[in-house]
Amino acid sequence: MSESSLMVSNLNVAYGESKVLFDVSFEVAPKQIVCCVGRNGAGKTTLLKSVAGFLKPLSGEVTAGGDNLLGRRPYDVARMGIKYVPQDKKVFSDLTVRENLELGSYATKDYNWDTVFEFFPKLKILLDRKAGFLSGGERQMLMIGRATLGKPRVMLIDEPTEGLAPSIVTHLKQVFGELSKSAALVIVEQNLPLVCSIAHKVYAMRDGRIAAELQGGALKPVDCEPYL
Amino acid sequence: MDSQLLLSGFIFGLSMASVYFLMSIGLSLCFGLMRIISLDQLLYYAVGAYLTYTVSTASGNVWLGVLAGVAISGTLALLVERFVFRRIYERELTFSMITSFGILIGGVGVIKAIWGVVPRPVRMPTSDLINVLGTEVPLYRLLVVAIAGLVYLGIWVFLNKTIIGKAIRAGIEDVEHVEGLGINVSRLFTITFVIAGAMSGLAGGLHAPLIMVDPNMGLEVLAFVFMVVIIGGLGSIKGTLISSLIVGQVVSIGSLIYAPLAMMAPFAIMLLILLVKPTGLYGSTMVKK
Amino acid sequence: MVNAIKWWWGILLAFGLLAAGRLFLPLPFINEVLIFSIYTIGCSFLLGRVGFISFGQPAYLAFGAYGTAFYLFYFGTNPYLAILAGVACGFIGACIVGPLFVRLRSDYFALVNLALAVIVFYMMQKVLAEYTKGDNGLWFLTNIASTPILNIGKSSDFFIFATLVAIGVWALYKYLDDTLFGACCLATKINEAKFQFLGYSNFKVRLIAFVIANTTTALAGSLYAVYLGSVSPEVTAAARTADPVVVTILGGVGTLFGPLVGTIAYTALRDVLSKFIGNWELFVGFILVFIMLAGEKGLWGSAAPWLERLFSRGKSADSKAEGQR
């Protein structure tokens, strides 16, 4: 029985006095693409942030390949190969694309950008542009490309296709397929058609709980909707 | 007005700007990266000045004293960061303000205990006068300006050409994101804090020969430093440079025209700027934690 | 009637105890405590309820003190009118700077107030030295006329007067706490945006709180002036900005009696320590750091919940203790 890349058990998280996640459990196998769907406010981002170490859970367990993640600083979690790509396409606007990548390399000690350019050739042209002047799609490419440095074993990606043109979405779909050959992906998404076409497993979240766990493959958006 | 007087007033203003700048950089960086107000920087300023006094009177060499001041201030900053600030980074701004204020007055008490309350003089390393455009100007003041200029260059190179500097700039934008990449931000915080402390120590050491060293010197210069920081906007290096130049000149030329003006003018300017832009010239509208 | 007693008993007990202290504690100590605690409650209210710390309270203290001093030195001899003059000065001063100051972020607010205090100090010491007699200060003890019933020129009568004023001030702040206004203050502190979305004005609430708090501070300044019979720029020196802040934290921020407890502790500490150690200030600084690191509740802030539980254990139906965090 192969060890899961990521296992979350009975996670409870609160912001101050208000509880937002209730007994959330899910599992991600190696090289699996798991998608998390749900309405705004269902707790999807909170879930990713808690796994990445940005929020301290009230109780529960989070392990990756047998290593415990709970209680670690976010940079520790990242160093263990679990990379978090936040939503809102935030890059360091004052730094150039090159410098953004340099920071990624500095963190992971991986100075080989070949795979990054394989996935996103456009970045090579944009190397000396200040990240603040990139378009939404270009920023997302930078964020994901940078996160691939260091060959992570798990990538937690929050709403990557939000606000992006269909052509870029298709490109990302390809990239995710390639990435999952070496890493497990946990993708939070609102784009149901995309989810259904790439996910091996889908978790539907509602009001801070896992409402359903659905198998990928022949999934259709209508199948997810009752659980949102 | 006499052009000679104006020129020496201008140089005086530049040297004041240099001292303010060295102190404000530290405050600005600490706020920008760590979202804390580090009032204890005023303590490192005083410590730098006092060490300069002690070492220069003992060894006869003022520059050695300044070096000692910088070293000890930096070390002190390191200890304070490790034992106090590391526990309070997550808290809101007023928390760090009050705590650092406690460190400041506690530290002033220690200074009083060690050195007493009597103001001490520090010899100027050189009393030479240099002829600039027909006016005799103290060489030392020019040296102070030159050193501050070198420090500014050094900081610029550090922030723009080294990877740690870039990480700090990135952190000023979004520290969580930097941490998410896998970079040890605790270490970044420590480095930044020690740099700030060392520069405040340098400011104190350089300023010492120009004034009498006394325990309350940190508190006396506090208002000016903060006027510089508020006018320039917390978190902006460029803003700090510009506002220290402005305040330095206003204080200097102002005192030539009408002495009380030297005090009130920066305050009036600060109020005017805040009326229009409540976060200072280049300050960022930070969302209150 | 029962409700009135319930409302008043805390305040009356506190000041009753303090008044009883008159029997075995030196009068200057008690008078100082009364005035200083009024000085502090404004600061505590601003920090605890509105969320702003000010490093410039000496400025408003000076408005009140010098307002009173000018009156007694140049205009008249009635100490009550003098106090009124001082309070009016403070009120006007707060109304002038308030609209600008309260718009600022919390750190700018603290520092702008500090700058104000430095400016006021400088003005009193040098710029207006012609009127304020600079460092020598204004002396008017002999100017204070005897007043009927209570001759507040005399320390022992002043004590009674100050106690009554303090009770009045505490009643005001307790009343504020209990009203919608008190809740509004807390709301602007906790969540500005939400408060705005509810239709309230953060600015108006903060401005009113600012004016009330600093007028109270000016009142303390006026009381100081009458009590000491003289006023000098020392009262607003940069080194003195720490006092109300330290006392606020020491006593416990935002609690009603925190300022009183903090003042007693601080004044006692100062009087005792300064006999033995020249620079007791270093203790003050480190105590402040210690309290902040240890949970920032302060003396009364830590004691009050414990006392509350002690009393509510007697009331069987009370589940107050359980509901707390």
C-alpha cells in the first residue's frame, strides 16, 4: 500500500472565535490530481492555508508521506516539498520575472529553470520585465512555474484559472497533466468543466465540511452541483 | 541673506539630514518588512553615541569609537530581536509601539545608571575647515554627509543586487508569500533588525561629536526622526531619503531665519502633508492588522 | 433605587477606600494619585476602547495646566473659574487637532501626538516665554482666592474636591461604557470596515472619543495647576510622555479601574524606589515590556476577572464564569 502524498484527518480550523472548518478529512495519492470545489466561503482556501502552515488548526492531523506537517512554519512545509500557490495572482511586482524566479531558486536551491521554460516558454521572453507589468495569465504562469522549482511532491493551487482567457486555461490544463507525472496536485477550482476533465478525485465542500467525495473519470459538472 | 551663511546653513542641513536618514531607514525597513514600530531604535542611537564617547576618550580615536558604537548597537539589537520582538511579530502595531517604548525608556535608565546624567562631550575627529565655494565649512560635517551617502549606496546595492536584499524587498510587499516559497523569513527579520540597529548606532556615533551626549538624547531626537518618517511615509526608502533632506534643510535654514521656526516648521509641514495624504508622501495604505 | 446602587457601588467603593487611605497615607500621595488617575483614564479610554495609543498626552495636560495658570496669573483669582478655563482650553485644543489626528493610522496617530507634545513644550519654554516665563514657570499660589465651603487652595480641602471630581469623571466613563457610544468605540476598534458598512461614521465616533479623552486630560492639568500653585514647561517634557502610557498598561487597558490601580501602583513604586535608586526609570521600562509580553492585562486587568468569579460564585444562577474564554 503506497503512502499517500497528503493525508488530512479531522481538521478543525477557526478564525479567532468563528469556526470555519469542521472535521475535514481527505487523502491524496502520489501523482494524483485532486480537485476541491465549492461556493465562495465554503472553506477551500482556508483548507489549503492550513495544510501549508499559515493557519493553526484547533485539532486534526496533516501528514505528507508519513511526515507530520502540523505546527511547522510555512517555510518549513515548503521546504518539505509541499508548495502553496495562492489565489489572486500575487507576484512580487517590484521585482523582475527573473528576480521572482531567483527567489524561488534561492529557497529550493534549484537553479535549473529548464522545466519552467518547458512549461511556460513565454516566461523566457519576459525575464527582465517587472512582474507588476505582467498580465493575469503571465502572472499565473510565473507563480506556478516558480513553484515547480525544487521538484515538489505536492502542489496546493488555489483557483488558478480565475479570470483567465480560455486559451490560457487550456495551456494550464496541459501543464497540470504534465506536472502530475511527478507530483500530487490539490487544486481548488470553481471551473467545473475543467475540474471534471482533469481530476482523478473531486471533493465538494460546503459550509466548512466535505459534502462529498466523487471519483473522476466520467464525472460531469451536473454531478457535482447537488453538493455545492 | 548672506550667501556664505546660506551655504554653511545648507551643509549643516545636509549633515542633520544624514543623521535623520540613518535612523529613519531602520524604522522604515522594520515597519515595511515586519510591520512593527521599533521605537527602541532611538536607544541604539544613544548607545552608539555613548560607546563612541567611552571608546574615543579611552583610545583617543573617535572613529574607533564610532565603530565600537555600531558593533555594540548591532549586537544589542540582535539580542532584543531574539528575546522580545520575535514573540510579538503577529501582534498589532500599537503592541510593538508600546513594547519598544518600554525598551527605550528602560534602556535610557540603564544608560543613566552606567554613565550618569551629566552630558558628556565627544571630541570631533577633525576640526579642520574646508573652503567650499568661498565659505569655510567644517570638514567633519562633510564627512558625515559622505558617510551617510555611502550607506545609502550600500543599502541600495544590498536591496537591489543581493538575493537577501531582494527577498527583503519581496517581503515588504508580501511576507506570507515569501515564506510560502520556502524562505526562512525569521532570519530575514533578524538581519533587517540588526541592520537597522547598527545604522541607528552609526547615526548616534556620527552625531556625538556635534552635540553633547546625554541620556535623554534619544528622546530629544525622537520627534524629529518621526516627523521625517511620517512625512516620507513608513516603508519607503526613497520617501525617507527625500523627507530627511527636506527636514534637515528646514531645520537648518529655518533656524537661520527665526530660531523657533526650526522646531515648528517640520511639524507644520508634517501636518500639511498628512492633511492631504494621511500615510505620508510615499507611505503605503497598509490594511490595519 | 436598587439599580442606582448597583451602578454606583464600584465607583463609590473604590474612592471610598482611597479616601479612607487618607488616614494612614500622606496627603500629597493621595492628591497626586487622584489627579494622575484622571490624567490616565483619558489615555486608557483611547487605547482600550478606541484602539489608539498617544505618546503626546503631556500636550493636552499642558493645555489645561497653562489655561488655568494664565487665568490665575493674569485675570482672576477664583480657582473654580480657573479650572473651567483650563478645561475649556483643553476642549478647544482637542477640537482643533482632533479632526486631523483621528484620521491617521494608529502608529502615525501616536507619533503625531508626540510631535505635538514636543512642539507645545518648545512653545511654552521658548516661543511664548514672554507670557509663560519660560523655564521659571508661572507662580500663582498666592493668587488663589479662598472659596467658600471648600478652600481648594488648601491641600486638605483640595483632596475632597479632587475626590468628588474623580468620582464624577469615573461616573462619566462608566456611563459612556454603558451607552451605545461605548459600543461604537469598541466597534471602530475591532472592525472599521464593518462599522462603516453598518452606516456609522468611524471618524465621528473617534473624534468624539478623542475630544472627551483629551478634555479629561486637560482637566487633570488644571487640577495640577491649582494643586501645585505653579506651572512650568516640565509638565510637558518629552520624558514625561511615558507616564500615562505606563500607568495605563500597568493598571490594565480599557478597564474602568485600571487607571486608578495603575496610578496607585506606579506612584507608590516611584516614591519608594526613588528613595533607594536614582534611576528607577529602568524598572519602569522593563516592567512595561514584561507586562506586554506576559499578556498585557495589567494589575487590575488580571485581578478583575478573578474577583468577578469570586463574587459570582455566590450567585447560583450566574454562569458568567463559564461563558468566558
